[in-house]
Amino acid sequence: MNSFMRKCLTLIGISLSAGTLAAGLVGSPAPDFHLQDQNGEWHSLEQYRGQWVVLYFYPKDDTPGCTKEACAFRDNIFAFEKLNAIVLGVSLDNVESHAEFAEKYSLPFSILADSEKQAASAYGVVMKIGPMELASRQSFLIDPEGNIVKHYAKVNAEKHSEEVLVDLGELTGEGKESDS
């Protein structure tokens, strides 16, 4: 087996094991975290009890797919708020990187710095690409009691925000309301 195939199989194996762990979290209490956002403020899942939480993990600040996903959440933020939902982005980037990313794209929600991989490991979304470790693009919908009700293992960066809004509308019985 050549080295390219070995690397591909290794990546697939890591993705499958991470996906299996993450999928097993549905129906369970969501793992708590204690992370700083782009403004240096600390966040934990516990502080959002009573609200729906969209916890979305993404690989890297200011990359094409991650920017599209963040901007789609930004553009739908009022629809999420109408459904009593908070959006939290998480990557392994640091606070400074998040501050630049959030400012550049006027992101109105918190982006949490998980440089120690605390949350990404707990949610099973750490992936390794060569020597780099990143959070894979996966999301979790957490109910107001703190339980994971949906795991999005395969995410289309451009359409994900809309997908979550539809699911959230169905779960709350309120349906998606457009802010166009």
C-alpha cells in the first residue's frame, strides 16, 4: 500500500471514529465546556440553560468554507433569536484569531477558542490532517434542558444555517421565519 492510500485510510479511520463518538451523544446531556470567546469573555454551556444552543464546530478562521458558514449564521441570527436559540461557533483557533475573524465579517455571536481541544474532544470532533489537528465541521443542536437532540455530521457550509433553522422550527413547533 502506498503512502497516499495509507494517509487516506488513516483520515477515514479518524473521521469514522470521531463521527461514531459524536453520533453516540444524541439523546445524552451535552458535555459542558469553559471557553473564551473573541472578546475574552468566558462561556459555559450551563449559562445557556433554558435556551436552545446551536454549537457548531469548524476547522479554521477566515477560510472559504468556514467564512461562508459563519456569515450564513450571521445573516440568520434574528431568526435564531426568535426561536430562543443562541449560536456558538467553536474552532481550535485562539482568541486573537477569533477577534480578527469576527470583526472582519461582523459576526454577532460568540466564537469560542478551543485551543486546548477541551470541547472538540468531548464532542468527538477532533480530526488530524498530517501534523495538524482541527475541529471537523460538525454541529450539535442542544435543547433548553442541556440535552443533545441533533448531531449534524455532514455539513454544507452554505446551507447549514438554514437546515438548522428548519429543524429548530420543527422542534419548537414555530417553523422557520424568514428575515428577508
